[in-house]
Amino acid sequence: MTAQISQPFSWNKDDWTPLTEMAEGFDEYRPPLSSALVGRRIELECVLVGVEDSAHTFTHEFGDGELSWSVDTGEGIQSGRADYELFEMQPGLFFLHYRIEADHPVVVTMAIDLTTGQATGALGELGLGPDPHLARQGWCQGQVVGSDATPAGAHPRTDELVGRRVRYAYSSDDVYDHIYLNDQLFTWFCAKGAEAGFGDTDRCVHWKLREDTYLFSWLEKNVGVEGMVLIDLAALRTVGIQFGLDQHSGDLVNITMGAYAMPLGHAPGVESALPGPTGN
């Protein structure tokens, strides 16, 4: 038997697989696009998470492959049009992604639940100083105008993923493990694919959308990427995005992707599993 030797591990981002190469084929297991909102106007009363006096109205009008968006802060209106990608992961639960035209790369990615009337999403940005290669992220939460939803029922932060290890197959060639360490850190590892043998621990955030259904996002510190994934652990399916700048060429990577999920284990919380002496 011949041992398979993996390439030497390196923390130098220039030794890692280019993002453009890594992203090839990530749409193989992506769920189908949805046209369920074509012809609809959805208005959200939103706030920026952690920002006082940030109430605004965020409106989308969905066409066939293109949408109109507007943000009304009460002191002015910004608006535009964009191609969009929309996925309906459960009845009434949508994952939306589109890019805004600006002087630097900007995307909007959000989960909109028309059953509960709640929405949670983020504005992702690249190319900003002092570290233009790193992604930045600002979160917003809102309620669908005309629904019974209230801010008190907004999607909560959650620790339900903490302690889990889940394997995600994005294609027949690309397999990654996630280990959710706590509500702010997770470890990812490429078990198969262009990045095989590489991994890192990065900052993250977890939101609970429905039972066994989460919006999970991370920002990579080594290769500047914003990732966001809607995880349905009941159906063992995901949909998500990766948004970043290729560390070699500087080319923009802005993809939607999907995966099949396989839970590999769940470590108990430290309160119920403290190491220590055994016996009397």
C-alpha cells in the first residue's frame, strides 16, 4: 500500500489554492433557482444590528431574473436594479443574493421568511481600507410590512450548532468539514477537493431561522472571504454564497453554491462534560 502524501500545510495565503480555482464546480449540488417571487413587492421595516437609530425601509420588487431595490432611511432614498438569485429552501423560506453596483464590490445576502414575516441578512463589502483584501459585513433584521411580525420575534442568535461537526459535499469533488466551536468561532477543513488538506479557524455568527434551520456566516482572515450558508439539518441541504477577492489575481469571486450535509457528531457542552477525576 502506498501512502497518499498531501501537500505541506502553509499559513501563507499565497501558497493556498486560488479562490477562482477553489470555486469551480461549487454549483454542482446547488438547489434550483426559484421564480416564486416574480411580480411581487416585499417591503421590510429594518434596523442595522448593533446600530442605534438605524431604522429604514428596505424594498424589493422582483422581476424575471432582475429586481429593483430601494432603501429609505427617512433622510434620503438609495435605489438600483440588479440581477438576483433566489432559492426557496422550505415553503415560504427564501435565500436571496445579489450584487449592488458601487465603486467597490458590494453584495446583499439575506434569508426572508414569508411565513413568519421575519428577515435577516447582511451587506458584504470588499476593497475597503485599511485591509482591502478582507471582507466586511454589516447585518440587518426586519419584518415584512403587512405581516403580523414584530421586532420581538426577530430571528435570534443561537448556539444550537455549537459542538457539532458536519460534513458538506458541495460537489462530487469538493467536501468540507465544519466544527462549530462556540457562537463566534468555527473550524473548517477541506477533506476533498482543490483545497484538500487546508483549513482554518475563523469568526462566525449563527442565527436560528426555523427548527433545525440556521443562517450561518463567517469571515475568513487568511484569504479574505465572506461566506453565508442557510443550513437545513432536517433536509440535510444547504444553499449559500462565497464572496471574496482571489489572493493571486485579485479577481472577484461571487458565487452561489449548495451542499448535501452529513452530521458526524455532537460534543456535549462543557457544563455537562467537564473533564476531571472519576470514582469516589
